[in-house]
Amino acid sequence: MAEETGNDNQVVQGNEIVPSNEEAQADEVHGDELVPAEELTQGDEVQGNQLVSAEMSTPPTGTRRRRKKSLVWEHFTIEDVAGGATRACCKLCKQTFAYSSGSKIAGTSHLKRHITLGSCPKIKNQEHKLALTPAGGTDNDGEGTAERPSKRRYRYTGYANAAFDQDRSCSYLAKMIILHDYPLHIVQQQAFTTFIDSLQPRFRVVDVETMEGEVYAVYQKEMENLMQAFNTMPGRISLTIGLWTTSQTLGYVSLAGQFIDSEWKIHRRMLNFMMVSSPHSENALSEAISTSLSDWNMKDKLFTITLDNDCSSHDIYSANLRDHLSNKNNLMLKGQLFVVRCYAHILNAVAQDIIASIHGVIYNIRESIKFIKASPSREEKFAEIALQLEIPSTKTLCLDVTTQWNTTYLMLLAALDYKQAFSTLETSDDNYNEAPSPEDWKKVEAACNYLKLLYDSAHSIMAAANPTSNIFFHEAWKLQLELANATGHEDPVFSSIAKDMHERFDKYWKDCNLVLAIAVVMDPRFKMKLVEFSYSKIYGVEAAKYVKVVDDAVHELYKEYVAQPLPLTPAYVEQGEGNNAAANEDSNQAAAPSTGDGLVDFDMYLSEIATSQPTKSELEQYLDESLTPRIQEFDILNWWKLNTLKFPTLSKMARDILAIPMSMVSSGSSIFSAGTGSRMLDDYRSSLRPEIVEALVCAKDWLQYTPATPETPSTALVKMDAAP
């Protein structure tokens, strides 16, 4: 901070008071530009803001003061003070500094220091580090000093005071490549290297091999962070298994883990992306799973796996996979819940079946829309026809995206409203002959009727904030009931489509209704009551038999958790011991004989009741309690978090069950574009080494959950090396 002293010939520079003529010798002011002192002749002096030669007999008069060019003045204003002097006032913190005293100019060096060194409290608080660095062809930051130019102009560059770090910059470049799927050879592209050189000439762009090493280093660091999180994971983990093929004979298996942490937050993280010789083989898949569990130290924590395949031999495939892994892992409930089929994929498979059944009609509708959209005049003519026919629809005709069945449904739905307009257009325009027949429109109506069931179910799943397993039972049982009833539709067009749908979905229901039902039992708003209600609708008089299967499975699974030791977390130990102490104290008080009230026999009676009547288990207590009210904003994970101490064992069971991924599609993603089988790895990724492919895929997933705030550079000025 610089301040004016009582002596006009002295100014404060930094923390030292120096004569103002020495300041002028160090940095003379030329039109508010810094001019090195050696560039001025001995006869030159500064008047106001003008550099005037001593050979001039009289200073020029009537000339305007030159515009201040230094960027310092973006942060300072000049204020007049008594005695004809002026002071520079910081626009941010309002501190004032000596600038001129009569004909003496203090210069701007001390003003620059106020901005660049963080002396200004406003800048420091906002972490808005600004610096003044020489503009010009050579950046001398840490690389020695170039020849001093005759006139030095200054520009502001954020964070220029920070020491340049090649390693940190390479790490950020690797993260950019990972997160945005850029090819590794971007570092060899001329446009990229030119761009980087314009930002920081000192950055040495590395080759592809070095960048592979940087990517792998990011992968290893993020893997260590995730490993630490898994070490504190209180429950089990459930896996999702994705199959990938390549243009070669090899394939890849992706493994992601879903779990609920100690704060009752649900997470899904990619674990491995492994190359296998045959991804569709149960042996290869079980080996990949075992390797992954071993790598992550979770051999004893596997709960379920969710598959995205929809093969006809699912039963055999699942049984073989269960047998392979049960030898190496302790599966709960004898593996009955072990293999789960993806709900999103069954929806898509059924939807694709419907679309395939009327593919000829869909082709005609697509061609019709193309014809209408081909020119504005055709669109106007079609709109006039719709107006004449008084069609009330406000839907817009648009083509679908063939890989997303929801867009096909919306296209058919809109076209259905304009079916009369299509027929009228065909009679009035000889160039158009693609209008569907009345029988075709009936097929479209039936298809839309059933696609709506799938469409609404998918939207309900995607709308859920937390994709916990309990939400899927509601959708599955309603769909099973609707399709079962639709098979008896009186119209053969409707019943035919419904039978095909029900045949495929019924297979899913038989495979997964047990795990779906157990999950909804863990929802305190429904428990066993919704299972009883829904099964009565689906199975009729045989409902009790199926309800008993669910009830027995819930109780058997609970017994397995009772047999396991409870984790004595600090919170549980502290509060649990407190509760036990209070309970023991109450017991002692109850057992102690009362004195003076003549009720000793009554005390003995109470003691006999306490020992003869069996205590209810946590599960029975939970099931017997009244249902929690159904409110829109109900948070099931928070409910279990609040009731962990009340149900310490049952909450362990609930944590694992609610974390089962009933769908391969992660929260926030679209269900409609999910495939129904293997996905294809592009040729570029296929050409990379398997360990680099895994690093790119896994690190991209992990970095999404890493705070994006960059490290704050050091505010220390870079020490300039002397020129040799």
C-alpha cells in the first residue's frame, strides 16, 4: 500500500518511503505508460502526463492531456486533493494512493502491486487474482528475461502470477479427453497444438503414448478414491452386467456396482470394462465377475446381478451363471434373487415386438409424412384439409427416430388423429398414394393402445428421483394385469397383439416377481398389503399360494441377516448401548419387589408373562405396524435412515434390497433408447489396448462425481531468472 507523506518529494512505494525523484528514475511515466529509465535523456522530465524534452524552452500549452493507456486505470480513478495534488482511488476497496504532487508523478507501479499481489481486500475475498505481465512475443515466465523493450505495455491476464505446472496441465488435458470422448491422437492434430501454443507457449504437448499414461494415471487415482469409499460401504453390492461386441471376434463386459452408503444415499459406479473372448458365455461372464469382485475386495459382498440380455435360454443361462458364482460367493436366499432381468429392456423388447407387427403400416405413415413435409405448399394443403374436416387435434406430424420407440409411438399417435386427412389427400392429389387403409388404421389404434401402457410405465420409472428397487413392483404388476386381461379382447386385432405382448412379459414376471415383491415389502407405505392386493387381482383364487411364497422368502431372508453379526458403528454402539442400559434399568425396576403396596404377587405375574411370551422380531414388528401415509414427497431411504436404530437388522436387509438395480438404465437417462442385447464398441476404441479402453470408460464415469473445481494456483509471483 502506498500513501502520500507530508513531504511532497517523498512517496510510499511498497513498504518503503523513497524520494519521488528516485521513483521517477526507476520508472518514468510517458503518457501513463511505463518507460524504462535508461530510455530517457538526462534533460527529459515529466510534466503532468506528458514527457517533455529539456530543450523545449516552454512547455506546450492548450494541448489535451493524453489518454491514460495503462490498464491500471480500469481499477483506479484520479481524485483531486488540497494543494493541487491528486490521488489514485481503488474502485473496489476505495483506498487511495499518492499519484501526483504538483509537477511530480508517483507512477503506477505501486498501483499495480495493489492489484496483482492481492493487497486489495476485495480482490482477495473474491479470489479474483489479476496480474500485469509484459505483452509481446516472448513469455518470460520462468524462462529467463528477454531484452527489455523501449516501451512496456501491460495487459491483465488472470492467474498469471501462478507458477506454470506442466504435469498438472497434462492431467487436466487427460481428464478433458476422458470426459468428452476425444481421441487420444488429438494431441498430434495441428489445430489443437496451435491452439494450445496460443494459450501457453511453455506447455509441451505430449505424444499419444505419453497421453495414454496420463489417462491411466487419472484412472488409477480415481480408482483409489472409489476403493476407499467401498471400504466403508456398510452393506452388499449389486452388479449390472452389459455385453459389448467389436468388429473383431473379441468382446467386452461392463460391470457397474450399485449400493447404498452409510448416509443412505444410493450410488451406481462403473467397476470394470473387461475384454473377454466370448462375452455371451456363462463361463467367461462368471470369470469376469469373480475377477472384478477380487480386484475390488468385495468377494463376500455380492448380492445380485442384473443382466441386459433377452435370450430365449435365459433360464439355462441364469442357472449356469448362478452355479458358477455360488461356489465362490455366499449367495443370499440360496441364489433365488441372484439373477435379475432389466425392466427397461423388457419394456423395449415388448415395444419393438409391437412395432414389428405393424411395420408395413408404419412404413406407409413415414412415407406419407415425408411427402407432406417435402414442400411448404403440401403442408399448407394438408393443413387446409384438416381444417375443412374440422379435425380438433393439435398434434404435429413428425418423423420418428427408429432407434427410440417412444418417438415412433408419438408419430403414430399424431398420424391417427389425421387419418381422415390422409385419405382425403390421396383422393385430391394424384402424386400421393401412401394413405393407410381402414384396416391399417385399426392396427395402428391397437398398437398405440398398448404402446401407451409401456410409455407411461417408462415415464414413471424415469420420473423417480431415487431409482430404488421398490418402485418397479407397481409398474410391473399393473402391466401384467392389463396384458392378461387384454388377451381376451373381443377384437382379434387387439387380442392378437396383446397375446404376443403378454407371452413375452409373462416370462419376465415369472422370473422376477419374487424379487420385485420383496422390494416393495421393504416400502413402509405398502409392506405385504400391496402384494396381497395385486396378487388377488392377477391370480384370483390362487393368490394365497403366491402370497405365501413371498412371505416365506421375506422371513427366510431375514433369518439369514439375523445370523450375521451387526456392524457396531459408533453411532449404533453409543445409542444402542444407551437403549440397552435403559432397557436393563427398566427390567430391574420391574423385577424389583415393590414395598408397601401389597402387590408382590402382581410383580411375580408380570415377570412370568415377560419370560413366557416370545418377543416379536424386528420383521414382525415392522409388518404389524400400520402403513406409513402415502405422500408425494416420501423418501424411502430417509425413512430407513431414521428407523435404523429401531430396526438394526431389518435395516441391513432393506439397504441391500433397495439397492438392487432393477433396470440397467441409470437415473436421468432415457429408457427408450436402451438396447435389448449387445452393444457395439466403435472401431477407434476397439483399436486401443484393453487396459486403455477400460481406463477411458471407467474414469469417465468416476470423474462425473468428482468436484470440478480446479486447484487454485499459487498467488506468489514467479521468480524471473536473470538472462545469461
